[in-house]
Amino acid sequence: MSTAILSHPVRLNVSISREMKDRLSMISETRQKKISALVRESIDEKINKIEEELIADQMKAAYQALAEENLRTSDDFKFVDAENLR
């Protein structure tokens, strides 16, 4: 997990359910961390996960495109290979 350095912090208001707030409060007490710190860490982890998924999707698309290009290239040489079998 990468921890963002808050050089210029900004305020963000988010509405959550009472149940989620209670759960955050309980975790905050047991971990001895402020709720805001827990929320920042959670957001950071989620953003990192989404970014990793986006990169994985881009890599998958690139590999698929490369595989298709390799198939077209090998198809171009299929007759050349057949000539060598005689």
C-alpha cells in the first residue's frame, strides 16, 4: 500500500450509513487510529487496486493484439513452410 503524502490536504465530505460509522468507530478504537486515517487508507488501497486492474486490462488487450498479429504473420508464411516439406 502506498501512503499518499498530504502536502495540500483537501476536505471531502462523504455520507455513510450509521452501521458503517459504528464499525469504523470500533475499528478506530481497537487500532488506535483516527477514523479519517482509516478512511484515507481504505481509499488509497481501493484506488491502487483499481489502477492495478486497469493496467492488467491494458496488458491483456496488448497481449491479445500481439497474439493476433503473430497469427497473421505466421499465416503469411504457411505456404513457404509447405514448400519446404516437399
